[in-house]
Amino acid sequence: MGALVTITLPDGSKKEADAGISVFDFVKNHIGPGLAKAAVFAKVNGLEADLSRAIDADASLQIFTTKAPEALEVSRHDAAHIVADAVQQLFPGTQVTIGPVIDEGFYYDFYRERDGKPAPFSPDELEAIEKRANEIVAKDVPFVRSEVLAADAVKLFESKGEKFKVEIVHDIVAKGAKTLTLYQHGEWIDFCLGPHGPSTGKVGVIKILSASGAYWRADQNREQLQRIYGISFFDKKALEAWTKQREEAAKRDHRRLGRELDLFHFHPVAPGAAFWTPKGTALYQTLSDWMRKLTREDGYVEIKTPLLFNKQLWMKSGHWDKYKENMFLVQDSDTSELDFGVKPMNCPSHHVFYGFGKHSYRELPLRLHSQDVLHRNEAAGALGGLTRVRQFAQDDGHIYAREDQIADEVSRFVKLLDRVYAAVGLKYEAKLSTRPEKKLGSDELWDRAEGALKSCLEQMKVNYELKPGDGAFYGPKIDFVVSDSIGRKWQLGTMQLDYIAAERFDLTYVGDDNKEHRPVVLHRAIYGSFERFIAILIEHFAGVFPTWLAPTQAVIVNVTDRQEPYGKKIEADLNAKGFKVEFDDRGMSMQKKIREAEMRKVPFILVIGDRDMEAGSVSPRRHGGEELKAMPIGDFAELLAKEAAIP
């Protein structure tokens, strides 16, 4: 009998197998053929591995099937290789560069010329590439991994005329690498860290989305490349569902609806900063007032702090070293140096505020709230509507607490977050992000901080996903990812635990032992930013806001000019009660006014004719066409008050 290895599964169970057995054979023979058939890749001792990986020693093993999001990411990397293969089959002489997985799908960059000029892919060519890629999928060719000496990899890609691959290999060798990992399917080969799925057939179906130009290594002085974007799914049903969701998302695009509903505009004179119209400002202000009310009820005090600080503050906070490239810097009029920074977040200024006075343990927790304007130097190419801007405001809060108060404060925050998201119909999932490679503070502090957040989540019985290395540079965090009405996910709220700030800013409180202690700082937000939250709400509701949130809650439409004085009186009376009501007195037909109010997605249209005027009533119609019976204006005011009540 040969040597045996012990393999530990995620549930803690252990199984023995012959040393050298592949992951696939172990799963098939010792767990079940069904799991083996669904498997895409594995983690062996926590490290990603192909199913062909041999297990030579005792190990832990986790299998990822087609149901796992991580498996879809691996499969899309497979798809990128397949698309590159398809391109080179169809267009010999085209050179490959890189093909990473992105948030939604993948892309692959190619270099090709026609008559000495960059040659973009035509729509017909993209269609042919998609067809050939799916033919490669259908052949179900295995992905085969091998390791070669770096020098041999250079020779291989030089022989193929792949100058970009050769350049990448030389860069990797310069960093000390002696060997490279290659992956081959059929005749096509690339170097890649992997892992990959077992075969091309596991990919399912590939869809080519678009093509655009790019520069090699994002350098405008280098070669111009052709970038092909694609997406893949394990089956056609999933692709069809995604396509339907994408079509629905296009209808809900907040940039289009923002124009149609007259909420905001952008202009080149202020890239990445919104111009809010009166209606957009009303929407913004409703959310702002709501958050002020909620935080005030929850024991926060609101403060305002300066917009511009000299670099002493940013050096103390760590942002000058870790974040300066994302800040707008301002020249000092005395030194002519870029020694000032416009604040990209409120945290350091809140710490300064805390330090203005002495604090007792009896005062803690101290909860600070701000809605100040912030600026971040986002790349121009990354800007997109309200979801990625340079100027924004957050529903920002910082809690200064004793260590024994952490669990209560996190729990209190989650209850508040629950209330906000439930009011707008957003469901969420939590993600716990741990220490990044670039961090401040000792491992001991990070152990305490990560342990505290994990303990809080488990005590509250909140399911969470662990995200190793995704924490902020000053501490771990819980991110709250919401799902909108068509199933898309958006990262919104956050709770970040920070042991570093108190040390860097010398923040203290006097404990019950009459000695000074360091507070713990909790950074928290629910909206994330007002701009992003509004973008998500526009798309979540498709512009049909609940009455309490709608910029205009009712439009009054008169049948003839005779009702104009009555319409103006209703408008004045309802607005005096705090509602947002408009009387449409434009000289056009009643039908056109109703149609335009429907297009504006106003919750109520109040049609008034002679009979309404005589009876002191209105005939309400809900958005969508539901007509309510005529009712006295007072009864409608009660109905509107009920539906317009802020949660």
C-alpha cells in the first residue's frame, strides 16, 4: 500500500487518499461524482489551485462549484483566454497583451495594424469572434498547466512574435522570478498564474459586448491597442437573465432619468461635480434632513469643519503618504509649495475637533455627524454620472468610544442602517474586510480590531463574507452591500474600527481610575455619499419615488381656465402644510398636462373641474393611472400626509 495523505474538508471532516492524487480524482472518488462534475477550481491550504493539482501532503481542501461567485470569476478568466485564441485564429498576426477579469466580465487587449495604422475591430468581426469563441467552448478542450524556466518562456513568445508577452516576461524576471506558469488549451498558450477551470466546455457561453481603444500599459506614448470586452456565464439561461437585467438597467440609468426628471446636470467647467436643479435639490434636501433627524434621535451631534487644511494635518493622519495622489492639492501663497489639501474625508478634522477639549469616560461615546462637501481627485476616465464624482458629501459620522462600548455601538449602528435601508426597500449583505498590505499600526492592534468586529457580527447573528486584505489602511471594516430592485449589488454603508487615530492625534479621555486612556474611533456611514445613494435610488425606483421622497408630490391640473383661481388656492394651502405641490397653469390641454406629469412620475395628479370647484374637492389620480374617487381637499391632505410621512 502506498503513502496516504489526510485531507481536511471545510466542515472539519477528514478523509485519507493516496498521495499524489489530483483534486478532481479525490473529489470524484472520495466525495462524489456530482460535486466533481460541478467543480471549477479549488483552494488547497487556502491557495487557489486547478482541479488537476496533485495533493502530495496533508492539506485542507475547499471546492468551488459553478454556483460560487469565485468560480464564475475563474471561468471568465478562461473566457478571456478563449477569446484571445479566437482572435488569433481569425486574424493571424494579431498580438496578445493582457486579459483580466473585471467587475462585470473581462477584457483582452490586442495589438494589430492595417496599412501601418491601428486597426479597430468592426461589428462584423466582433460577431465572428464571439461565434469562434463559443465553438472553442463547444470543443471542451482541457486547460493544461505547466511550469517553464523564464528563459524558455522568452524563447517561446519570441518565436511566436509576441513582443508584448516578451516584455512582460522580462519585467517579471527583473523582479526575481526564475520560472513561469503556462496554460494551454488546444494549440493556444499563454502565461498566467491561474487557476483555470478544467476545460473550455466548463465556461458555458461567451458574449462579446464591445470594443474600444487602449494604450499599452496606459501610456499614451506607447502602442495603441484594441480592447475587446466580453462576459460569460455557465449556461444560456444565466446569460439571458443578465441580458434582461442589463436592458432594464439601461431604462433605469440615473443619468438619463436625471435629465428627464430634471434633477441634475453636469458641465465640462466642473467635471465630476453635479449641478442640482430645484427638484434635485428638493430630493437631496429630503435625504439630508432625514439623516439629520435620524442621527439626532440616535444621540449624534452635528458639526461643520473647514474644507482646506495644510499638510501637517494630512501627515499626522497618514493621508499625505498613503492618499495624496487622490487629493486636490493647493499652493501655499507664502511658500508657493503644494502644502494644502482639500479634504477628501471628514475623519482628520473630526479628530482635531475631539482634541479641543478634555473628555471623561462618562461623556463617551461621543457621536459626531457631518454632511460637509468633500473632494477626491478621481481620474477623468473614471467619472460616471453620480456614481463616481469628484465633489460629494457623505452622511459621515465618527464615534469616539471606550473599548467596552464597541459592541453596543456597532449594534446600534446596524439597527439604524436597517431602518434606513428598509424604508427604501434595499436588502443588504455584510462583508468584513481585514488588514491590507499597506497599513498603519501593529499586528497586535489589528488582531484586536478585527476580532472585535467579527465578534459583533456574530453576536448580532449577521451573516458576513470575509474579505482578506480589503480593509482601510487604518483599520478593518464592515461594508454593507445592497441589492436593488433588479438584483444589482452596490456597496453603500460602512463601519470601520480604528485604533490608530487616537494614537496619531493624541486623543484621550479620563477613565474611572482617573488616568488617561485612548478612545477607539468608529468611522460610519449609511448612504455612503449622497450622490451615489441618490443615483442608486433613482435606478432602484426607476424614478418612481415613494411620495415622501418625491421632489414633487402632486401636480394640480385644471380642466378649463375657470378653475385657475381654485387651483392656485389648493396649491397654496397644501404647500402651507409642508407638501411639495405644483399647479400646472400652462396654456395647454388637460390631456397633455396629465401626460407630462405621468412622464415626470409625480405620485399624484389632481384633476379639478367645475364640479370639484363647487364641491371644494379634488379628483386624485395615482402615477400609473389608478383613479381615486373625488374627495374633499381636507381628505386628500390627510391621505398625502400619511404617504408623505418621512419614515
